[in-house]
Amino acid sequence: MRPFAMVAVLLLGGTSDVDGETIFFLVGEFPGEEVHRDSYVLALSDPGDIAHARRLIDEGPRIDGAIVLAEISPGADGVNRDHRAAGAPPWSWHISRFLGFADFTIEILDGWPGFVEQDVPGWMANTGGQIGFWSYTVVEELTPVPGDTNWDRRVNLDDLNNVRNHFGAGDGTDLSGIPGDAVPWDGLVNIDDLNAVRNRFGAGPDARHSVPEPGGLGATLLGGLLLLGRYRRPRRIVPRGEGVIREI
């Protein structure tokens, strides 16, 4: 952390109760000043906040309100990942409440995502569960990848397993991506999600993974369906000999 004296927090916009479409942004180091080369995900739904985040992407941190001030909570949420690392590994903490864009924050809130990851309980205790990294700002808008179920922005076997493990979950109300719900989100985990994974298998922003042959993919998806059916197939009684029945 930088050895500066405490300074007041100057917020632009601040928190809001106005909710709209949720847009996901990547927060990383100021362009050209990368040292730690890590990042975290910020979800915004207020139109004013979204507009300001997009302006930061277009114009850079020279505009007012470049620093993201937010509350965090321990635990992975399936969304907050380090998209600047190979495989986009999840962090063991996530943004629980966006507080606003700031010009300055108090010294104890400075740091970086990887520093928080080293000791999440310690960070929570020392900062009251807030972050305000001085050299980080919004650098990219994260466009969801159709068929992605775990927010690593790739469509692969992990997504198939995610659909299988959560098949039947959801009530259609949470459209921000429940576990197993493939983009485009509908708040349900069902056959539509399996089809979304099948149709976009191998998709991703960097094409680091290969697309399997159609036959192999079909067999994999069929295997996933059979596993699902294993737990949902209705039972019937079949006669077996005189006075004996069995279940299948």
C-alpha cells in the first residue's frame, strides 16, 4: 500500500436504488501502469453508473471518479474472477455492494485483488469489508458468452457438468446467472441450457480450448443427458415369475 496520509473519499454518483439491466465490467490496473496484472469483476445496474464505467473505458482514468469503491464479502460467487490470468480463476471473495466512483480513498483501502486474496479475513477485519484500489479502474465491459454457465467466458465440459449438477434449479426470477443457467439467462436450468452448451461448445474470447469433433460432442452430451435421466427416470414394476415382482 502507498505510504500516503489518509484522505477523504470523494464519490461520484454513489449508491442508487434504481435497478435495470445488469452489466458486468472488468476492473484492472490503469492502462500502461500494470504491475500486478490481475483484475476483478464489477456488476452494475444503475444507468448512471454504467454510463460512467463506459466513459472510463473510452477515456481512461484521467476523468473524475476513476477509483471503484465497493463492499466485499468472503466466498466465491461464480462471477468474480481474475480474467487477466490463464483460465480466469475465481477469487474467494466478491463484490456485495457497489458504493460509487471516487477520486480518492483512505490509505487502508488501497491494495490489489491478489493482496486481498492472500488474507480475506484479515482484509475484512482491517477495512470493514471495503476496497478502493488507487491504481485500478474499469478497463473493459464483459460481454457474456452464449452457452457459458460459470462466467469463465468459455464454453466447455465445465459448463456441461454445471448444467448436469444443477439441472432443474431456478424458478425463472434470477436472470443474472444462477449456477448451471447458460447465457442467455432465463433463470432456469433445463434442456435449453444443454442445447446452449452444445451449440456453442468451444466458444470463448481467446479460443484457448479446442472444439471437439461432432461425434465426440454428441456422445458427451448424450452421456450428460443419461446421467440426468438416471435420477429422474420413472420406475415401473415388471412381473418376474409367479408371485414375484421387481423394480426397474
